[in-house]
Amino acid sequence: MDIQKILKKLRIEELNEMQQHAAEAILRSDGDVVLLSPTGSGKTLAYLLPLIQLLDASSDAVQALVVVPGRELALQSDTVLRDMGSGIRSASCYGGRAAMDEHRKLKEVKPQIVFGTPGRLNDHLDKENISRYGIRWLIIDEFDKCLQMGFHQEMAKLIKSLPGLQRRILLSATNAEEIPQFVNMAKKGTLVDFLPEGEQTSERVTLYEVKSPVKDKLETLRSLLLSFGDASSIVFLNYRDSVERVNNYLREQGFTTSFFHGGMEQKEREAALYRFSNGSANVMVSTDLASRGLDIPNIANIIHYHLPESEDGYIHRVGRTARWDKQGKAFFIIGPGEHIPDYVEGDVESYEPIVDGQSPSAPPMATLYIGKGKKDKVSKGDIVGFLCKKGGLQSDEVGRIDVNDRYAYVAVRREKLQQVLRQVQGEKIKGIKTVVEPVR
């Protein structure tokens, strides 16, 4: 397997130091590995690159399970593997969609790696949709979250049900109070610890305090976002209904937003993420669901509308910005009677938004839904050709494209949206009529 070719395809010149140490630990030993490294440092690639070298590409058996706490991380990790073009087949399994559909996918793809949430993986193992007997590798991403109370029974059941398990890889962005007992560190395990000593958040993140004169912080949030211009920002709240209330207010004020929480349908969640990550919305309003497992580049600002409920939650929220080598800012909106949590380390500067008649800035892109996908033999190249030939776009006016089994999302320049919708009406893609509509 040509690793340099994979890196070139991913547009990565060389692995960072953490990734090199992780690869060494996984490839050069036969023991368990615990990898601790900050968010945004490339842990998914750190375990996938060595793992694909150790799997049998000629076998149709599932050889590795990657356990994740949420469906977004399952999808994202699966996408990273596919983008590598290694020849190793994969699938993702999670709640919120029919298990029968996943069973059909598993039979069709014959994956060697399956990414999934604990409950859904147990379901497929119980029904023998996934054979437990060929699984040699167990990877637990964000193991601190996966082993919390809500997942503990599911995880215990999963680990006990794998008779042929040989090695485990555990990953986290926070320091674990203890390594789980099922990891054999005493005998020949390896700890790869790249968490900065004594550093709670990246030194590339600047912390700010913004005072709200009243308990309802909406007007302060509005002024703060206006002061950012079109910079990409996530607003974190602690409750689903609060997310929807704040999102509705911001939209009424003219902001282009996505909102995101665990009570949404899967397709709604996917659309919200696509709009934010492809530049079609410059504000995401979310619960802490968006604080883990989302690798969205160039998020400039993190806003704590509600104060984080724990230090762990705070670290993961702030970890969404300043990824890789970027700079970032985090803002606490402090209402009457509130104060910066005691666990927050480092200097917190005062920030007063200066707003002088500005209007909310529109994001550069808009998202289109196209009602055809991989099952219809439609590729990214087909979509670019369709939008350029029928929609009158130049190739540089088409942004990120995500093709699913039965539909696709594509970003186009915002100022060209109405032109595209008008010109592709009734047109065919690969000889098939399809729905093309904006995602709002």
C-alpha cells in the first residue's frame, strides 16, 4: 500500500509528530495503544493510516470496529477513509435510520472496517449482520465519552461479544482519569500522549468576556455576531429548545444560520452540517453535540451563550476552533449574576462589540439539494458538468460536493443561486430528471 500516494491524494505533505508516533506504536508492536492528543491534531488519520496497512484487503470479513459516540463522527471517519482511496472497504452504522437499510449496505459493500455507535453495533452483532468472529481490532474514538454512564453497558456488552479480539486502540482529546481495565497496558501497551502539559486549550485561542446587561442575552449575541462580519462562528447552548429559540431570533435579524441538536431528524442534521461546513451559513447554533467529532476547518469564533456545564465540555467546545495551525477566539457571554467558570485557565480579556449600523453579512455560498446520488451512478464530476453546462456556472463557482446514495448536496456561489435554479429547471443529469432545490 503506497502511503505517500494516499497522503498526496489528501494533500498532506507529511504526517505531524503525533501521527508519526501513533503509526510507530500501532505498526511496530502487537499491544494495545492509547492515544491522547488535542482536538484538531489529526487523530483519525493517525490510527487509520497504520490500520489499513495491517488489514487483509483480500478478505470480505469485518476485521475492525471503530466505536464512536455519535453518528456525525461515524460518517466523518468513514468519509476520511473513503477519501484515502486505500482499497479498504467501509460502512457506517448509527441510530436514526432503519437498521434493515444498513444490513443491506453491509451485505452489498462487504466492509473490512465498520464505524458505528455502540448500540447500533451491538444490534448488528446480535442479528449476525456483522460476524463477530473475524474482528481482530477494536478502536474506540473519544473513549472518554463512549465509556460514560450512558454508553457503559453497551460498551461492556460489545467488548465481551468479540471472541477473536487481539488489539485495541483508544483515542481521546482529554486526559483520562483512568485507562479502562479491558485495555492491557501493563503487559505491552503503549501510551502516546501529546496533550500539552498544563495547557487546557490551545495557545492559539484568545479568550474574551462579553457582558450582557440583562439575563436574556439575545441582543448582546446579535451585536457580537455583527462585529465579526462574515467570520464563521458556533454559538453553544445547553438545551435543544434554547437552540431553536436563538436560531429563530438570529434568522429574524437577518443572519444566515444553521442549527444543530440531537432531536433533529438525521437528514436535517446532515443538511445543517453541510450548509455550515461548505460556507452556506456563517453561524451555527448548537448544543454540545457539535463540540465533538466535527472536523470543520476555519471556524473563527466559539461563543458560549450558555456557560459550559463542565471543564471537559469547555475543552471540547473550544477545540472546534484553532484547528491544526489556525488562530481562534472564544467568547463567554456573561449575564447578571454569572461569572467565568473557575476551571477556565488563562487570561480572559474584556470585549465590547462595536456595531455602527452594520447588517448581517451573507455567507459566500448557498447549498443545493440534488435528488440523485451514487445509486443512480451520479458522481461529483457529473454534478460539476451538469451545473456548468445546464446551470451556466464556471467550475470555480462550484464548491464542496457531498454525494450520498440517493441524493447530493453541492455548494454554489450565493449570487448565482437563482440563475442556477432557473436554468436547470426540467433539465436532466445523466439522462435522468431530478429535483434541484435550495437547502435553507
